[in-house]
Amino acid sequence: MLVVEGLVKRFGGFTAVNQVSFRVEQGEILGLIGPNGSGKSTIFNMLSGTFAPSAGSMQFDGTEISGLAPHRIINRGIGRTFQIPRPFHRLTMFENVALAGYFGQGKHSRIKAEEAAERALGMVGLTTDRHALVDGLGAAGLKKLELAKALATGPKLLLADESLGGLDENEMDQAADMLRKIRDELGITIIWVEHIMGVLMRVVDRVMVLDHGEKISEGLPSQVSSDPRVVEVYLGTDAVATQAAAAEARR
Amino acid sequence: MTAKQSLPWIAGAALIALPFVYREPYHLHILILILIWSFAYTSWSMMGRFGLVSLGHGGFMGVGAYVTALLWNHLGVSPWIGIPIAMVAAAILAMIVAYPCFRFRITGHYFVLVTLALSGIVLQVITATRDYTGGSLGYTPDRTKGSQLWALQFDDKVTWYLIALGVWAVGLAIWKWVDRSMDRYALEAISEDEDAAAAAGVNVTWEKLKITVISALMTALAGALYCQYQMFISPDTVSGISVSLQMVFAVIVGGLYVSLGPTVGAVITILLAEGLRIGFGTKAVGWDNLVYGVLLVVFIIFLPKGILGSILDRLKTARKA
């Protein structure tokens, strides 16, 4: 569904993303993890058209999308959420989502937009008061609204920048289950970005790990979490030594 | 039809009937000015309410007035054709200035500065081409004898009052039309966060350009109308920075986010200018601008929603309580 090859993004002399290639298959959930500043969000910003890549290609459903304007990419079926929710405070909750339904689907039909908004709000479980303002929502509610906005654009591929920071354990589980439900019920392919491994590993089909803008590991969650390079990035070299020692002791 | 729905129609009928009952020329003259300027301010607020603060609207008004008058005097083109040409010219000018701004994300204060330059440039061009435009001495469209529909020149104030009333009502209708459209959601979203709006699928550049062109077209029409009514235009009265500032002032005082806000602003500014003129005569030339400046600061700090906006807010909360 999505084929990315040799993707590079430079900001001045700094290379934020360096020669990253990966594929996403129809119907899977790909986890994209890495420490802060490893280039995850930059990849998202290129996939969604906010930044144009410095080099490389991104093919979605067989057509090149690099360099297209954000609204064109969304109309082709790639929706996104932002790491920190960015709702529109001057619109009601329902209007926020209806806006995405109207412009994101590229159909420009008010009825279809409101139907899409209704469905998306139902999916994420924000069915309270559709005329309520955004300001009353807490951290979890804002994340749900952000997700509903992305869903209302009718994506085939969802870029979920779901940093779960700010949520308690229960809410984290709910958010993870939500993404799985979106894939299972709506058939939407998902790339899920996160910088902690915990909950993510339980839900995703495959994981890709980034560090300093480069791909250092890719594979099944179980493979990746035992990859020494990943352990090193996440826990430091000492941890690798401790782990080895522990394994030794167990033997 | 409820009382609230029928109110605009009753008010409209009363406004249409007014000149047939009451025809004191000076008061009608003031009303016509208020209506024309209300329309101009409404045009400005089309953009202004979405955070697109333009100080270039004096330029669009100047283009509307001068292009219409020049085409009439030099080429004998009727204002019926000249006004659309002038409006298109203003729209093209708006696109030339606004497209690069929107494409390259020049927003906020920087956008204001770019549009400020536009006002200045139009004023300079009018002054510099004085062989055609009369420069700072002003310009007069050639008179026809008596009232002529073809020349859009009328001797009686009642005709002008009805024309101005019609155009003003059309301006309000356009305001409402935008207000009810999905484009309003898009523009509200853009005014808060352009990236997030783009992520919702909004073509940010296109939405901003659309509202700018609508606003410029309307403003040019206001300029042309003012010219045809007054039969005298000068760079100071229909173009330049002071006219642009006057628009910002009037709209902010009246209410930026309500349809009749610009109209309330026009009533206040014109009564203020006339009051100063009658009260102090030539001694008070330029005082109105000084008062505008001071009041603008006071309003932005203490009453950012304007007079009408604040009153409507009060009524709403009172009704809820």
C-alpha cells in the first residue's frame, strides 16, 4: 500500500531523516518507535505533505505522493493526527470533525461531511454534546477528538502520532484498543508513532525502530525488543551488559 | 414566520419607505454616506473577521473609484461596464499581492505590513499620474445633463439612497452567505492553526485567496459607488492608508464578528466626522483621525468585540440566565 524508498530530510546542515526505506501492507498496524528527535515526526510530516522530502520517493497505492500539498494527500486517503492535539477552539466539537469530513474527503458535500462526523465521533466514543465547545475536554478527550478528525477525512492509511504521554495506564490501554478497533472494523491501515515501547508492542503487527534519523531495526515486536541495537538505544549499553549477565546467571 | 425572522423584512421595508416620507436632503446625504461606507466596512470585515487584517483596502477602494472614473472620462465607457472592469482590476491586484503572501505563509503582522505597502503604492500611483488622475487635487467624472441611467448619474438623493440601500443589503447577504458556508469553518480553522487546518484537508492558500478576492471585489464596488455619488474623488478620500485605517477602526468599534457590526461602525464614524466638521469647521481638519486612533486603542483593550458584538453578547447571557 505504501512504499517508501531512500527517504531523506535535511534541515540546513542537519539530517533529520537519512535514507529510510520501508513498506506498509494493506490492513496492518506498523509501529514506528524511537527516542525523541529520532525522526519519527519528520517522517510523518513528509508523508502528510507538511514537509517536502529532500530526496527519496513515497508511493501510495502506486502513485508518487512526495511534494504534493497536504490537502491533496489527505484527499488521496492518508489521514493524520498530531502528537499534541490541535483542535479548533472557535468551532464546536462537531464542527471540528465535520470540517475534516467536508474538506478531507474531497467530496465537498455537507450531508456526507456530517454523516462522516457522526460516524467518527461514535467510533472514538465522543457522543456527549455535539454543540459543546472543545475547551471542556481533558487530555484523553482531546486525543479522541484528534482521532475523530482524522477518521472523518475517510483515510485508507492513518498516521497516528499517538504519543500516550499525559494518559494514565487505563487510558493508554483504551487508546491502543481504539487503534486496533479502527483497523479491525474500518479496515484502515495504521502507522502508529510512539516513543515508549510498552503498550504499542501489544497491538502492532510489525515495528520499525528509528535512531538519529536512521532505521536500526524492523520486524515482529518480539524480534525487535530483543534486538541488542534497540535495547542499546532504549536502555543504554549498560543495560545490554546487565541483560547478558542475567542471561549468563540464569544458565 | 417568527418575530425574529420577520424583523429583518420589517426593518428593510421601513428603510425602503423612508425617503418617500422624509426627504430632508442633508439627512438623506448622511444616510447615503453611511450606507456606502457600511458596505465598504462590511467588505473589509469579510477578511478581517478571520484574522486577515488588511491595511490595503484603501488601495482596492481607490482602484474601484479611479478606474471607473478614468474609463468614463477618457474612453466614454459607461460605469455599468466600467465598474465591473474596476472590480476585476482590484481583484487582480488583490491576487498579485495576496497569493505570494498566502503561498509563503506570510501571516499576522507581516501580512499587515505587506498590505500597508499596497495602500501606499496605489496612493503614490494616483498622485504620480496627475496628468490623468488630477493627482492630489482630486478628480471629477464628466457630468451629463440631469439624471442619466447610462452614466449612473442622478440628481435626486432618493435614487441614490435606494441604490446605496440595495448594495448595502447585498453586502449583508454576502456576509451571511459566507457565515453559513463550510468555508467559514475552514477560515476559522485557518485563523487558529494553518497546519492543523491543512491536516483536515483544507486547501489553505485557496480558501484565503477566495475570501480576499471577494473582499477586494466588494471594496472596489464601494469605491466606484462613492465616486458616482459624490462626483468627486481625491487620493485622500478613497485611497491610501488613512482610509484603510478608518475601515479597521470602524469595524472594530462596531463589532468584527457580527453582520451589522461594520454598519454600526459606519454610523459612529460618519456622525463623528460630521459632528467635528459642523462643530469646529476647518479648525478640526484631521481631528477625526486623531480621535479614531485613540478610540481604536481603547476598544482593542476594553471592548474587543465592538459595541454591537458586546451588546449582543450581553443579551445572550441575559436570556440564558
